[in-house]
Amino acid sequence: MIKDFLQKIKANHGVIALEFSFIYVIFIGFVFIIFEACKIIFIITSMDYSLSEAARRSAYIDNKTTSVNYTEAFKDYFFKQSGFWDLFIDPSAIKVEASFCNTVNDLLRNRCSSVYDEKKRLALYSVSYKYLPLKAIKGFKWSESLYTSLDGYLTRKVVYVIESSRSK
């Protein structure tokens, strides 16, 4: 009888399943955190690349022969660049803008216009995306504060000199 009691105490039946259940929850939490970090880095990198390529291409359009709508050209180039990464995000949540300034001081004081004329040499191209994190872990105070800090706009801006207006 004492021998049976000692064997039951020494037996570890079910301990592995219990330990696995504790570690599994932590592991899944880390997997979602890593996924979220990779997703936000991918979106930021893709936005930067698409913004720089679209701004560069639209800033170098020659307007000497025909009238050019730089804002529409920028939007067209941007959405052509984003063909792969809009599989991961909602393209309708992307806000694309172009504004034009005469001088750097106007740019710094936010005195730019959305309408281009030949006197405006600087183009400010910007892209914003309403980032919504995947809310896999709920009910914890730390997770809610993390989601609140991640839930916002990712904005990228770049300034280019419109080449066709430089020679004038």
C-alpha cells in the first residue's frame, strides 16, 4: 500500500500536457507579436519604396509640350507600384496627396497648394495609411495599450523639385 502511494507521487502522468498548455499560450502570443511587427515593417518599407518611385517618376515628367496633372500622375505611379503589397492591406485605406510650393519656407510653414502652376518648383508628395493591427490577444491591459499605440496613421512624405520648372 505504501509502495503504491509512492509510485503515484513519483508518476508524472499529465504533467507534459499541463506544461504544454501553459507554454502554448505564451508561444502563440509571441508568434502574433512577431507577425504584427513584420507586417508593420513590411507596410512601412513598401510605402517608402512606392512613394519614392512614384514621386521620382512624376517629378520628372516634362510639361513643356503638354499640360501635366502632377497629382494624378503621382497617384497613377503610386498605385502601379503597390501591386504586390495591396494583397496585405486594403488599398482604399491609402490616402495619396500632392501639394506644390514656391520655396522651402512655404513648405516649412505649410503654405502649399494642391494646384500646380509653373512658378511652384517644389512638390510635396505624401502617403497615409490607416493601420489596423490584428487583435489576436484581447482582455489584457498591456495588449490593449499596445493596440491603442499601433492603431493610427502611418504617414510618409517626400519633397522633390519638379524638373521641368527648374530651367525657367
